[in-house]
Amino acid sequence: MAHIDYFFTTLSPYAYLAGTRLEDIAARHGATITYKPLDIMQLFPRTGGQAPKDRHPARLDYRAQELPRQAKKLGMPLNFKPAHWPTNAAPSSYAIIAAQNAGGGDLGALVHGILRACWVEERDIAEDAVIRDCLEAAGFDAGLADSGLLSGAETYAANLEEAVAQGVFGAPFYVVDTGQKFWGQDRLEDLDLHLGGKL
């Protein structure tokens, strides 16, 4: 059975555009997933990247075209300039880590719900009430937003170090236990083909 380490940030519009396709692919191939939210703003400078605000205007212009194009292609709503972005990704990341440890709900739905709250619903994913709503909607105890903060912080930091060690440099990023790596929601088809032994 294949295993996928899923590195992402709850701030990424591209992780939002991935929807729940990763979960569908994993289910189709009997693969398991470990969700590894991380601090993308710390990852970028350590792996040769830059935060969006520091990028060259040409890159920002391309991003302004590419995101709406991808959203339209996927039939997904997207606010290109959401009201609460960037925001503090740590609280929502800690909640995802706590939910993964607790079990009992739908992690894929939780991750997508948090991303959707930012990129569609104009909600601040750093706010406790928003995180609690997302936890409940995905079948988790809303109290997870308040528990496991210390272990969440430790895991969040460890995820960053693991990402650097594994050659992760962006989000979403999928690392299969075969050693194959896939960067971006537009590479999910390739991940699917790889798990099916076709790529």
C-alpha cells in the first residue's frame, strides 16, 4: 500500500484548488495520507523561493492570470484577493494536526474547508470561531481548536524541517514513499498515474 506525505500551507490558493482530489486518488489506489501543514513563509527562503510580496512583477502578473484560469478550468470559485490574506496560518495548522491525531472525522474535508474559508468565504482562518466551524463541519470535535497547542506547534515546526530534508519547496507538494515527488495541484493527474503504475 502506497503512502503519501502531503506538505501544504492553509494559506495556499493552489492547495485550495486541489480540492479533495488527493483524497479521491488515494482512495482509488488504497493509499494512505499524512497531512503535514507547514510554515510556507519559512520554507521559501530555505529552498530558494520568495514570499509572493517579494517576487518580481512578472511573476506576480503571471500568478494573477494563472489562478483565475485554473479556478475556471476546475469550476471552482476563487477570490483572487481575499479579505484575510495573508493571515496567521499556525492556528488552523495546529487544528489540522490535532484532528489528525484525534481521528474520527474527515481530514480532507477539514483541510479543504479551511482553505475554502479563506479563498471563497472571506473568513479569517486565524480566528478561533472559523476554525471551530471548520472542525465541526468535517466531523471533528470543535474543542480540538483549544487542545494540543504545544504538540501542534512542535509538529508544525517538525513538518518544516522534514519538508526541507525531503526536497519540498512549495505547496501543495506530494511525496510518495516510492521517492517520487509531485509539486502543484496541476500534477495530481501525474500522481494518480504513478500510483496506478503508469508513470
